[in-house]
Amino acid sequence: MGAAQCQRETPALQWLSSQLAGRFRAAFLREALADDAWLSQVDLDLMVFGDVPGFRPERRFAPDGTAIDLAWYPAAWLSQPERLAAAGLAAHRLKSARLLWDVTGDALPCRQAFEDRLYQPAVHRQRIEVLLDIGHLTVREIGVTWDEPPLALFWLQMAHASCLAALADASRLGCPNIFTRPFAHLPAIEQACGAALRDQMVNTLRLDSDPAEAETAVRALHAQVSERYAQPRWPEAMRDVTRAEYAYHLSAEELAWRLAVAREMVAQGQPEAAVYYLRFWAYALVRLAMVWHRAAEGQDIAFLRPEQPVRPDLARHSPELLPLLSTALGGPLALRELQSALARLLSLHQFCCAFLSSRGLALAPERSWQPHRGAPRHVDT
């Protein structure tokens, strides 16, 4: 395998090595899984450098059933450690992993240079700004989602994870999967910043709803989108990462894996973590329908970030998905409840900024975390 090779390869990793032969230059394997309480549903999470134009997700299932998540990055990044150190979750993936395979001998020097730069003040601030930008964008998105409060609550879910990611990073904690599994990181974050965050997050996002209802809705969403939107007519210009993410989220095997993880979260006494996790997957599934239509229109778009308001687009092209999405995202929600949840999120953001400042990471004047447009004057009761 070259300059470095894992000495404790599992059969699944041995199989993967043969499958990927000739396609990669280096691979890192996440260790000390943050979510290792769910032992029967642990997957192998690899950061792989190879011949890809940009980030590309891929899921493989080994012959023994082991789930393997591959996050591909351009091989050229191995010679750009500062870029890696500033690259948001990519930096957290590398920080949380050990070198597994190194074909050319470039990976170990890159890793050392990456670690040397990881907490340089300018790089550290840039990386945190990348993480907080997700929160800024999702809060703005609420301004075009007042007519669908459950979906607006989902944007608040993503903004919460953005704040938690910044708190974790400022505390020098790794959080590679915080946007889907934040509860695995919460205890360490709470200890580091000296604040109780869990209960407020559960209450703000209404994560005490029934995970079984969310699972039923997710199953129905997948059944409908896989039947109607299985074969996009990709325009030549459509970016590679969007095509890859489409295949990743459409997969029936991936759905089965995600549902099994959610059920084990419930079994381990963390139903709120399962609800959070399933809501993310519900949104990803309705994006399949939206991306399918943009592809048919010849557009080049990102997979997760909506290029137009979600509710009007689904109402026009896929109205049957709206009630299922609403159920998966927690069901009916009064506008006044959404406004209250937004206020609590903004308080969390203020706390986050104060904590960053206390760690010597005061950021440049930040864009306001406010919805694109204010709420309608009518507020339901």
C-alpha cells in the first residue's frame, strides 16, 4: 500500500482497499467515534483523497454488511494543509481521524503541517466563520419560509448545529458529524463552555416529538421520491457533487441504515437525537424532488442549499410531499411559537459570540442573523 498502512485492518477495510485500488492517494479513518454508544450501528468513516474535482460523498456496504462512509476530497489538497485547516467540517474530519493508507507518502507530512496550522489565529477564525456561515444562511432562509413553520423550525435546527460547531471548535473539540448528530457532542461542549444547552435545544426545536411518526413519514417520503424521481435528466453542467449526493440520499440501503441508527438512538434513551436525525433526512429526501426539477430545467445547483423557496416549489411540482415533510419536521406549529424559537436561537448565537471572544477568537463584525424578510403581521394563536 506504500509508505503507510493500517496494521489493524478489518475484513471490511481489506475489501474496501481492493475496491478502491488505483483511485486514491491517501485515506484517513475516523477514530474514537463520538457516537460510539450505538455500537451495533457504527459505520467506518473515511476521508479519502483522490481524483475528484471537489468534495464528494459515497456510501459502500462491505460483504459482511459493514457500512462505510467515504468523504472524497481532491488529492491536490494534500499539498495545501492551510486550506484543509480552514475548511470547516473537512478540518474536523481530518482532526478526528488517523492515517489509514498512504500510497505516495504525502499524507503524513500533510497531516503534520495541517496540525501545525489548525489553531493559528487567522486560520482558526476563518474555519469558525465557515461553520457560523451555515447558521447565518439558514436563519435568513426563515424569511422565505414563514408560510411553512415546521420547515422554518428545521432551519433553526441547522442554525443550532452551526453554533454548537463553533463552540466545539473554539474549545478545540472535533465535531465532524455535528450537523446530523449534535447530541453525541453536547456533553463535551457543555463542559467546555460551562453552560447547559441540551434542554433548551430540545425545547426550542420541539425535539420531544414522536420519533416513530417521523420514521413513518421518512419512509413514505423515500417511497414517493424513489418512485417518481429515480432517474434525473442531468444537464452536462450539473456539478459532480450534486450528482453524487443525489445517489447517496436516494439509496434504499442508505435509508435502511439511517432508520436503524435512529431506532438505536431511541433504544439507548435518546429519542430527541433520533428526531433531529430523521428531520435532517426528511429534508434531504424532498430535496431529491427539487433537484430533479432543476436538472430537468438545465440548472446547475447545490444539493442541500435551496435555490428557491421550498414550499412554493413543492406545492407546484410535488404537493403530495408537503404533508409528509410537515409530519417529519414535527407537525403544525404556530407562527408565534416559531418566533419564540427564533428568539432563543438568537440568544444562543449571542452566547456563542461571547464565548468565542473569551477564547481570543473575536470575529470580524458579523452579518446579522435575521430572516430575509420579517414575519407577516398576522400572528396565529
